[in-house]
Amino acid sequence: MSQSLPETSELTPVLVQLLKGPVHRDGHEKIWHQLLGLRSAVADYVTVLGLQVVVDEAEGYAYLRSRPVEETGEEVPRLIPRRSLSYPVSLLLALLRKKLAEFDAVSSDSRLVLSREQLIELVRTFLPDSSNEARLVTTIDSHIGKVVDLGFLRPLRGQPDQFEVRRILKAYVDGQWLGEFEARLRAYRDRLDDEGVAS
């Protein structure tokens, strides 16, 4: 006997939220629990769109990504566009991923919270020296804002200068990428130094 399909009314809020962006256990509790119960049905629906749902129950997040061409056997138009990131934003993501790995190695807490000042200091070392401190800080603030927009940092409610590093970052900056971290930082540093000399 075939299993009956879930009601559209059950699937709709889950699918809509996933299409809008990642679902976090701590930010979308109701949707998160619905997703866990409907995971196979959600997977079937998004497959039609050339997507797959990724659910990490341990870390508490889920998101949609395009299915690899080798899985589908054909090129499907991308519903979820690739984002081109600037060097400083990519650098900040790499530094945050490294910080998260270090935090996980020494802490049993699940939430890494960094202050705005800590984020600025994290990035400052790798940016060209500037005689205009205020401009440098403003520039770093804009990079932090971009990472917030991407969903990898979340300002704490009532504490706008405190940011939680979202664990979904681990899905985007994986272990292999992190393993090449030092080489990447050297490349970023060389590129930014060159840009500093050219400007």
C-alpha cells in the first residue's frame, strides 16, 4: 500500500521558507519540526526544480542547493544563483569558519558570539594599512553587513554590536576549503597588498 502524500497545506510553509533561505532550528522552530516530519516529501518536490534539500539535524539547519550535473545527467537552469563575493567578504567568511572550528574544539557551547570589535580586529590584520582609521572601520563594517545579509552572522536581539556566527557556515566553507586556509590567506594578503600599492 503506497504512503499517502502530505497535504499541500502542510508542505507549503516549509517549501516557501526553504525557497526564501536557510531554515534554522533556533529561528524557525515550527517550520523546522514540520520539515523533519516531511523531509522525503520536501525532497521529492524540490527535485522537480533541480534542487536538493540538505538537512543537518546535529547543527540545526537546512537549506536548498542545486543538484550536481553528474546526478541529473543534464544541465538544469539554476534556480539558486551562485554569488560572487569580494575578497574581503570571502576572507571574513574564511576567518569566521576557522574561528568556529577553534571554538568547537575547546567549547561545549553551541553558540559562538563575537563582538563588532572582535570582528574588526579579526579582519584588520589581513587588510592593507590605512592612514584613515575611520574609513577602514567603515569598510570593515560594510563587509560585516554583507556577511549578515548572506545569513552567516546574526546580530543578537537588543545587542546590535554582538553577532552569533551561524553554524550553516560549515556547509559553505567545508573542511577541504579550510584545509587550504593558510594558502588562501596568503593569496588574499598578496592580492590586497597589490591593490593597496596600485591605489
